[in-house]
Amino acid sequence: MHLIKLAVGIKNVDQLSKRQIERYNERGKCVHITRSFPRRLELKEDITSIYWVIKGNIQARQKIKEIIEVKNDQTRPICHLILDKNVIPTEIISHRPFRGWRYLNKNIPNDLVLDNKNSRKIYLILKELCLV
């Protein structure tokens, strides 16, 4: 099982990757803070990646290292997703907008294998067209 989230304000995979590296360099870890904690606590250990929707398409993912519930001043706990700093491009799949994050357990895109000559060529064309 995975999570899916909109990458708000992000234009492409490269920009997301740069932002996550900056966060990692500033804090020593890459943390994404969300107000919602996964309700399916028993599945928490099975949640392995967060998939990012960029410009209406799932385009990338990051491995989730840890999910931490953090108590704040308000009554509702918040969630820190500790992410791997590396952003992995995926096959592009159209996805409608939504709020917050969702569970993703079907129609999961494969990683884009950039060492494959054809995949790399396709990726560069998509990048040139501003689609990734």
C-alpha cells in the first residue's frame, strides 16, 4: 500500500527533486508534514512510498522511511512522513485533483527505468514538452 499526494506548486519532477534535496540539506532529513495521520494504523508498516501528482499526472514517488504521529497544541495530531531524499520518476498516469492525501493500492505506476535507452529518450521528449 502507498500514499498519493498533490505536489502543489511543483511544475516537474526535477523541481520536486531539487526541493526535496534542499529540505534534506537544511534539516538532515526529508520531512513532509500533513495534518492527517493514516487511520489504518495496522497498515502503517505496509505503506512504502508516496506518489506525487504533478500537473494532473502521477509522475514520481519517494520511499517512506517512517511515519510519525506528532502531538501539537491543538487536539488533532499531525503526521510527519520521513521520506528518502531521492525522487524516483514513474510512468505517467493521469489523476484527478483531490485534497490531502489518499491511499494508493491499485493502478500503481511502474518506476521509469532511465538506464533503458528508449525510456530515457521518451523521458527527455516528455521533459521537452513540459509534461514531466
